[in-house]
Amino acid sequence: MTPLAETFMLSAGERLGFDVVAKIFRMGYSRIPIYEVSKSNIIGLLFRQGSHFLDPEDEIPVKNFVQIFGRGLHVVWADDHLGDVLKLLKRGSHMALVRDVNSGDGNEDPFYEIKGILTLEDIIEVILGDDIIDE
Ligand code: ADP
């Protein structure tokens, strides 16, 4: 899993102008989670591939460009079995959000929290027991 703090995400409120589009290509990730209000509230994915057709001068809001939930963004539990997650990811999107329980400091009720993202590559690395070097 890649922890949420290390995940390259964009806010739904941002606009796809020159700076943001340049950053998308600089970062190089194929899938970029889009959040609204807080980073643990992911509402969809932006695919870098689709952003080739963007004209940065149009400054389109990220929200208009996002592929909303239901189109392949899966949520899995931190203790789900690898084989089950692999089966899920093979069916589409190739990225899942990892959810776990946050027990807090004992003064509040436990709540569910998105801890990070997971792709097919992360699973394959676990199976191989080694890192895959991206080309
Ligand atoms: P990509 O196709 O974008 O290179 P991969 O599916 O090959 O992504 O995953 C490579 C690694 O990058 C994995 O460890 C995955 O968790 C991580 N990763 C994928 N997308 C992002 C992102 N938006 N921000 C940070 N890490 C990411």
C-alpha cells in the first residue's frame, strides 16, 4: 500500500490549468485520486491518459473531469486476503483504497478511515517479494 500522505492527489476544487497539468505529467502516475474537502474523502479518479486531450487554457475544474465512484474505484480492508484483492483489481481500475479502523486515543468512538492506495503493482511486489522498477 502507498500511505495516503505519500499519494499524489488533487482536490476536486482545483482547475486543470498549466501548473496542475504540468504537475500531473511530472509526477507520472497513471491514476490520481481526487478528494473533496479532506484527503480521506476520495470521490473518484483522474486518469493521466485522458488528460492528454485537455487544453490547460480552458482551466477545466478537476471535478468535471473526474470519473466518479462506481466506475471502478474499489475499497478494501487492510486485512483482506491478497488473493481476494487481486481478483477485485483484475476486474477493472487497477487501484483500490485501503480502509481500516481508527481507534483514536480512546476518548472517541472508533471510526473507519482511508489509510492509503493499492495497485496491482503493490500486490505483485508482495507476491514476488521484491520491488518492481518502473520504466
Ligand atoms: P503507475 O501506473 O501510475 O506507474 P502503478 O500501478 O504501476 O502506477 O503503481 C506503482 C506504485 O505507485 C505503487 O506502489 C502504487 O501504490 C503507487 N502509486 C500509484 N498511483 C499513485 C499516486 N497517485 N500517488 C502515489 N503513489 C501512487
